[in-house]
Amino acid sequence: MLGGTEFVGRAVAEAALGRGWEVTVFNRGRHQSPPGATVLRGDRTAPDGLGALARGDWDAVVDTWSAAPRAVREAARLLRGRAGRYAYVSSRSVYAWPWPPGAGEDAPLVEGAAADAGQREYALDKRGGELAALESFGTDGSLLVRAGLILGPYENVGRLPWWLTRIARGGPVLAPGPRELPLQYIDARDLANWLLDALERASSGPYDLVSPSGHTTMGAFLDACLAATGADAELCWADPRTVLDAGIEPWTELPVWVPPGGETHDAVHRSDVSRALATGLTCRPVEETVADTWRWLTGIGGTPPQRPGRRAPGVAPEVEAKALAALRDGVPGAGGVPGTTPEEGASGQ
């Protein structure tokens, strides 16, 4: 496991240890490694930083790298011939925008990515990482896990933690509608379990990994946040036009939510995941994901980790208050309609 201390990487390492697998984690030591794992230290961005991986053999490698593709290329080249398979946790952001409604693994990919590139933008970096894995391990030896929106304990992007902390503060909460809006996401632990099963099957090629559309709804998602926190909060449901007219950005200022009927919602929350479902993907109830994330979040003091270089999600309190006042008074908010694309991947490992 390259990494193994944060979010998806930690979920994979813990799931493998739970199966009785022998797990080696390679990381810089900035965060605590899962108990029971063999720890190798190194910094893949430093000269000769992969030295600890120069010896040893492994059945499989799991890599969640999200920056310069050349770091994936160097690791894959070093491990070629000493590892059975290379699983790269990529993102559905590798597809060319706009993503066709109901798109699957055969959708067109972004152009201009390269395995030896430095860090550029998220979509190109993730596609470059895929190309790096393919370069050394080939199509048959590479597993490309194109994740959608990822939630769950250890989240270091901040989407579900923001909703939980906001609702925990109580009072009126701007709830972007409609309540029945279908959502797609994947609990990091469900991703990990599917990935490990896929390695056991010697699966290869690309898989879009996210729940079926409508696995939950915006209403059920926020209701689960209310139930988990036990907060004295009131969900004030607003139609999409009211939210947009208040100048609030979907996805970033109100995490997870994008208005229905547009290309972004079709892309992020209406994708075809039949290939993953046919190979055993199962998704736990939203109530479990939310409750476990709240338990983890309160256990670390209530302040979620935030990955460097990523914009922390969430709407400013004064902007939310203005939108709530407009909703109460029946007066549309001011501002234009912001455009939105699933920036930094629907995933964000």
C-alpha cells in the first residue's frame, strides 16, 4: 500500500489487515500507520525517495496518488517484476467533459495526459497515473478504479464532515432541494472491500466505482446527518433556483449537492455502474456511513483533516443566513447562477 494512512488508502490497508493479509505500507510517517502493518518509510517526491521499496516482493500494489503522474510511473517501474498487480485508485474525472448522461467506462477520456508529466490539473494527473500503471504492468496487470464521490470515516476532503459540523451547530440549516434528488457516492470502506475482492479475482482494466444512482437522496442524506448528530437543527428546504440566485456554488459551498437537470448532476449522480455491480460491489446504507463518520469526527475532537492544496468546502455563515432570510421572506436572493463542474474529482482520495 503506497500511503495507507489517510482516507481511501487507510480504508484499504485496514480492510486488508482485517482479512488477515500481510500488509506493507510505504509512507512519509506524517500520520500513524494502521496497527499490524509493516511500515516502510520514504518520500516518493524526493530524490531516491523510493529506496525502501528497492527490495521485496508483493502480490499486489495499491496506489492512490493524486498529484504528478511521474510519481506513479517511478513507483510502478521500480515494482515491475516484483509485484503481481498494480491497482491504481483513479477518478471518474478522467472522462472528457461533459460526461454523457449514464456514461460508463467506455466514455471518451481527457486528452493531453502523460505518464511522465508533472502536476497539472486533477483530471490530467489521474489519467496520467493510469497511463503510468499501464506502462509498467500492462492492461492485464493493471486495475484502474475510477471512483466517484467518496465519503466515510477519515475523509480529508471535508464534504460529509462539513454537513455534520454544520448541522451539529443547530438552528435553521439551508437544505438544497429537492429532497428526492438522487445521489451517487461510495463509502471508502465499500471501495476498499470491492478493490480487495477484485485483486483476489485478478481483475484488470477500468471500473467506475460508485453506488447506483439513487442509492440515497439528498433528503435521506441530510436526515441521516440530523439523526447522527442528535442536533437541534431545522432543515429548511430550498428549491434549486433559490439556492443559485443566492450566489451559492453547488458542490463546493454546499457539498455533494448539484441542481437536477443539468450536465453536472447527470455526470456526478447518474452514471452507469453496472460493471462494478456485476462484479460484486455492495454499498452500505447512508445512515451507517454518516453515523460512522460522525463517530470518527467527534473522536478526533470535531475538526476534520484537510488535504493541502484543496479548497475547504462549505458556505459562509453570512451567505447561508442571507439565503435563509430570502427563503423565509419569499424573496429571491441576489447574484448570478454559478457554473459548476466536479472539480478535483468527484472522488478526492
